[in-house]
Amino acid sequence: MGIAFEIAFAAALIYLPPLQQLFGTAALGPGTLALIAPFPFAVWGVDELLRLSGARVTGWIERPDS
């Protein structure tokens, strides 16, 4: 539900004229949408591959195990 809300909220900010004026956004063109559409799937795919490989990603800062 959280992801669905986030997508709907972002779409409202981008495509509803009153919110476009309030937040200074503009509708994305078909070319831009086609360009960015594959990226969520790429991120999801890499995440799944890392999960399946058992790799442990800790981030930028290594923390000692307590």
C-alpha cells in the first residue's frame, strides 16, 4: 500500500495542474517516460540477484559487528 500511495502521490504532483503550479512541476513527455521506465525494473533485478547470491550490502560505512 505504501508504494502504491507513493506512486499515486508522485503522479498527482506531476500531472494535476493545481499541484503543478504549487510545486513547480511539469508533465513528463512520452520520450522521457520511455527513457526512465526501465530503471525501476533494473534496480529490482539487481536487488533480487544480490538477495539470491547471499551478498551482504552494508552501505558506505563499515560498522563492526557487536
